[in-house]
Amino acid sequence: MSKFWSPAIESLVPYTPGEQPRIANLTKLNTNENPYPPAPGAAEAIKSFATDRLRLYPDPNASRLKEALASEFETDSSKIFVGNGSDEVLALAFMAFFRQPKPLLMPETSYSFYDVYANLYAIDHQKIPLTHDFRIELDDYPSENGGIIFANPNAPTGVALPLSAIKTLLERNQDSVVLVDEAYVDFGGESAASLVDEFPNLLVVQTFSKSRSLAGMRIGYAIGSVELIDGLERVKNSFNSYPLDMLAIEAGCASLADKNYFSQTCQRIMQTREQSREALQALGFEVLPSATNFLFAKHGELSGSELMTYLREHNILVRHFSKPLIADYLRITVGTDAEMALLIETLRQHPAISSKPAP
Amino acid sequence: MSKFWSPAIESLVPYTPGEQPRIANLTKLNTNENPYPPAPGAAEAIKSFATDRLRLYPDPNASRLKEALASEFETDSSKIFVGNGSDEVLALAFMAFFRQPKPLLMPETSYSFYDVYANLYAIDHQKIPLTHDFRIELDDYPSENGGIIFANPNAPTGVALPLSAIKTLLERNQDSVVLVDEAYVDFGGESAASLVDEFPNLLVVQTFSKSRSLAGMRIGYAIGSVELIDGLERVKNSFNSYPLDMLAIEAGCASLADKNYFSQTCQRIMQTREQSREALQALGFEVLPSATNFLFAKHGELSGSELMTYLREHNILVRHFSKPLIADYLRITVGTDAEMALLIETLRQHPAISSKPAP
């Protein structure tokens, strides 16, 4: 602790992002990045950008990007918010909506940044356990709350909720904000964006980082009622007027314009995921059903940290969380077919795996 | 007010950035943008960037940019913090350092975002008047405080403090953070960065937006003791892991590499500024001495808002603040020689100005 820090800073436990190694020749399956490049149009928008214009401030409202997103979701741009990655959108949403007298509800196992935001703003929060098979059970969320947040599909489990379950929650929970974090929804989940007009307390957050291969560009967004978007804008405009730079706005618009490329790469990843899931099961792994671009898997004979270390020694990075409920599991990003074949082959060569016949 | 907002959100009065019009053919002297393009190397770094890499997350620590800045300031990268524009750096610094039992001190007339941040975090603050000639008088800042923030050179006045005055303040104020916002320092101010090793409570904030012509790219940074930088990192990593995208990191590094271009464009703007100042004085304007890329000027016969409206009718944008102490003034960004000649000529044609002989 420094005497110069605000007193609340001492107790912060910041989020730890997955490793971004500088070493080449690593197979990087640890941060849920897309194995395919961004849409050709997005690359072209950057290459052809008139860089002299960078001397000017960007549009603080990023109106072109909001309009492109509004068109994508068949809604009005007044129902769209954009920010510097969905992490920033989430951070601003916590400030705008969840500093309430009643506790915020979140799944016990979910994106670990939720905890960090709650601590940053000193928000009282309550964690609701997943079911034994790692599903979010929204019936377990009490009506007395100052907000509800969950990821759908959930991370790091990959398990998706049906839209009907979210609608049932929204029907009985109309007095506080329900934030659905859909970072992974394009890989097989059902988006709640279609419910935004019906439920003014619903905020849906998505990102260009995964399905649009633009993690390096930092673009996140939210879809919600004008009332919620206005709340986000008030906080954003009290924090940083211009979170999206000019190139992020351009690349984002160009990415949205190429619908074919988007659906083809998502399809390809889902195919690779299902093949990889079967191959892992054949090696004796238990693998949760995934509606994301990652697989959450455990092996009966080996701990998660043993497997992570073994793969790391063979230049393959995967993510492991040292948390009691999920310590046995690995979160494995779905890469290309070749990357997944390498992963499977490397696992097969592990003495404790190769010695067992496929079940 | 929405019932879904956190109660504190209702009272926010967000910052209003200067207009970013979509109309072409405007002479834009309202947001202190640099009239010259960014360094050729920065443009080249963007054009030649391997866009396939955008599928990956950026380095959350932006280490290359920190190292380039450390080299520029002849210090260690552990004393450098980077963020999404200096506005974000300021917003995080308010959270990290200024939420204290004692009030934060700031000049009565300064960058109006300071007020907004203080309100966002419910920070008790006290405003210290400028002198009658619009100088910051640091002797007027009481010792009992929870922090001190000011811009040097100050905005929107353009007036600079000598480094000796800041050193005197630091010598008597060692128990709270002193934040010197040096957004405009490269146009003739004296940076306090050289004092960072001596005073662990000093944080110097700078930006690539003005002197480096990269407003469109959103790059700000802070220089301070390891203790202060660690405090900023804790807050940043509890808010958004990756505020700088890959292209911002690349463009920033390339800009720092071209020292000649940087000093040449700064020199050119300072020359144009001094010529423009004389020309405005010849038209009967009172112009404060400026160490920035803008001039703060008033005309005895015409109000600030009258002049702003007149110029707007002639397709020239300047900035006017409707605040009692400075309502008579215009803040005029220093553009190219041609832009400033157009401004001067347009003002000369105003009936109330042309009728008066030059003093």
C-alpha cells in the first residue's frame, strides 16, 4: 500500500488476462482468439485509411459504427452503445447500473472479471452456484437483487442457456438490470438481443474480439433500451469522450459489412470444435457441450495443472483456472484443424493417456 | 432519471467535447488539433501492419510503447503508464489517487473534465481562482488537501507556469499526489517530468493527441514513481486489460522514433502562433501569452459568443466557453499559416473590427 493511493485501491485484486507470449512457434489455444484473420474488408479499411486524418479527434459518438450495428440488429442506433472492447462496456455498465442498495447476482463460476468490477466499485454481490452439470439455473436467482449478470454461453464452461430461460427470468425480474454477456454467442448460442424491445431492463453485451477476429482492435458494444444506453453514455462521457479510435471504427464497420465471411468462419470453428470434442472424448476426456469457440475438458487421470504444464512443455498454451470447482478442467480454444490435430496428437502421446485404450 | 440507473448517475454532468462536424470545407480551429499529419513513420506503421495479427489480443501491458516512452524520457518503463488517450489516464488517476478524506484542489479555470471526474467519483474538491491576469498561483493552494491537479500550460488560457513554481509546490506538498497535466507542454512549456525521481508524489500526464498529431489514435501516458504507476496499473487492470489496440501501440512507437519531425512541426506551430497573436493584437484583440497550440483572445467591442457565431457563419469553428470568468474569450487553435490568415482576414471584415484603426 502506498500512502498516495486512494484507500479503496489497496484491496483491489485485478483481473489476470491470459498470457500473450512474445515467443514464436507456440500453438496459442489459451485466450479464445479466432484462428482466422479478420474479414478482408476490415484489413483493407486499415490499409487504405487516409492516415493524415489521424491528426483529428475521432467521432466521440462513433455514429457510423453504431448505425452499422443498428442495421445488423434491425434496431435504432439510439439502442446501441460502443466501447473499447466489451471489457470497457462491462466496466461502464457496472458503474451505471449495479451500484445499488441490493446485491448484484452472478454465477459462482463465470467470467472472473465480474468479481473484479464489483470490487472496483464496492458493489455488494452474491454468487449463485452452477448445477452439478455446470449449467446456469436462472430459477435459483432470487427476486430481491440490485441486478443480474451472467455470460451466455457461459465462460469458461462454454455451456449455453436457451433463450426461453432468459425470457422467463426477464418476465419475473423487471425491476433491476439483467446484463447478458454474449461474448461467445456467435458460435452457436441464442442471442437475447431480440428481447430488448420487450424488456427495458435487458442489456446485451457483445464483442468484435472473438467471432469477428478483431481482438487486437478493441471493439465492444451493448444493445438495450434507450434508457439503459443513455445511462451508459452518461458514464462514458464522464470518463473518456473518445474510447474508439478512428481505425477501430473503420475496421468495425467493414467487418459488419461482410456477412458471408463472418458466417463462414463461425461455421468452420463450430465444425472444428465438434470434431475436436469427439477426439478428446476418444482420449478419455470429459468435455462439456460447448456453444463457444472453446472446449472445457477434464481427464480422469490427470489434474488440470498437470495437463497444462505438459502441453506448455510441448509449446501448446491452454488456460487453466486454479479455482476449487474447476481446477480439474482445461479451457481449450478452438484453433484451426491443424492446431487441434497437433493438440490431440500431443495429448495422445502423454503416458497416462496413451496407456488407456479409447473407451 | 431511470429506475435502472445507479443512484449516483443522475447527478452526472458529462464533459462536452468540441464539435466534430461531418461537413467539409470548415476551417476547424475548435479542438486544438494539430494542422500537420502524424510522422510519416506512424502512417507507414499502420499501412504495413500485418492485419492478420488483429485476431490476437494486444499486449495488455503495451510494453513496447512503454519502453519507447521510457527511452524518450530517459527513465525506466516501470515509471511509465499508458492509456486510451490522456482522458482515460486522468480518469484512472482520479480513481487511484484522489478519492481521499481531504478535498482535491484544482484551478477555478482549467480543463473542465477535472470537475466531471470529481463528480463521477464523488470526490470533494475545491477550486482555487486564477490571478487577475489568468495565471495559476500555486502559493494559493492550501497544504491541507487530498491531491492537487492542474494543467501546465493551463487550458483554455494557454498560460504556462515556470518549472521552479512547480518545484516549490512539490517541496512543501509531499503528502498528497500532485498531477500535472501537460497535454500542451511541447509547444513551449517546461515539463515537470524531470522532477519525477525527486518527488514520488508527482504524476505527469501527456498525450500523443496534440504535438504528435495522433488525436484519432487515442494514446495518453503518465510518468511517475513506481509507487504511483503501480496504483494506476491496479485500477486499469480492474477496469480494462487492453485499452490500447495494436495499431495505437505501433503508431505511438513509430511517432516517438521520428524526433526531427516532432520538433519541426512543434516549431512551426509556435511560429504561426506568435505571428497570429500579433495579427490579432493589431485587430484590437487582447491575447494571453500562450505556450500551447491555441490562443485565448478577447475583443473589447464584441462578446465571445458573438464572435464565435460570426466565425461559424463564415465556416470557421473556434471554441467558446459560456462560463462567467471567460465568457468574453475565444479559444482559437493554431492551424496552418493559411488557415490563420483566413481567420485574421475574416475577423478584419467584421464591421465592429474593421471600423477601428489598429492600435
